[in-house]
Amino acid sequence: MTESSTMSSSHGDSGAVNDATTLTGERADLLESIRRHRYFLRYTVRDLTDEQAGLRPTASALCLGGLIKHVAETEEMWMKFAVGGAEAMSTGEWNVDAWMSRFDMTPSETLAGLLADYERVAQRTDELIATLPDLDHSFPLPEAPWFEPGASWSARRVLLHVLAETSQHAGHADILRETIDGSKTMG
């Protein structure tokens, strides 16, 4: 990637950030990387029906619609953290059933609706990548058994986590899609 990157509608992301806006260096790299992996995830669900998006074709409990929903909710939650800390990301009491339902595509949800929500979240994240005053600003992590007690994450670390989460689930989605109808994201 060049040192200067024009934020464009690459890979179908319209982004809330104006196409004429130019970012350089780290922010441009973060934005392009997150957009690329969102594209891979979205591309995996191309041309699917709602019924296909809700299928669980492997031993996993994952479905494609549920992955889109989960990644959108996770990105939104972590971006709230990047702006306002653990209190801003709180979704109430944690329980395993509520967490697992985030991976479901309910009968009332449509793939188009889940993708539209994901686009809304992506636009907000893209805007924050461009406008957060300081990527080094950090907040203490919420108390949870999977976080080191007293640890803090910077906005940069949050963005890297969102990128990793999106990439990981794009890979899961590719396996699910190939199992459904043989289509692949790449190859």
C-alpha cells in the first residue's frame, strides 16, 4: 500500500467517510485492511437466499447469517469501547445463552437486513478510524475471565481486534459457503 491512500468505495464499502478524504500511514492501512476483510465476509454470502444463510451445514453451530450478525454486533460493541470504554460497550448481564444467540439468524431476520445493519456499523467504524483523536488512547477492559485483570486496550488494539475477528469469521464463512453449494471466496 502506498503511504497515502484515498478512502474509496473499495470492495463495495460506501463508508461514511467522504471518498475525497485522504488518509495516510497507519489509519489508511487500518481502514483498507478492515474494508478488505469485510468484503471477503460479504462476498461469501453473495446470491444466497435467507434460507441458505440460516443453514448450519457443518458440525459447527454457525450459519452465514449468524456470522454476519455476530461480526456486526462485535464491531459495533468494540467501537463503542474505543470511544467510551467498558461502560459504553456494556450490553447488560452476560450469560452464555444470550451470547450464543448472537450467532443465530432468527426466522424474522433477513440476509439483506443483516447486511444493511453491518454496512451501518462499518460506516461508523470507518468514520472513527479517520476521526479518533488518538489511536493510543486506552481504556481499562471490562472484568471478564478472558481478560488479564487490570489490562487496558488502546483504540489501535481495538481496531486490530476487530480486524482479526472479521478475518477469522470470513474464513469460517468460506467453509460454510463451500459446504452449502461449492462456492468459494477465493480459488
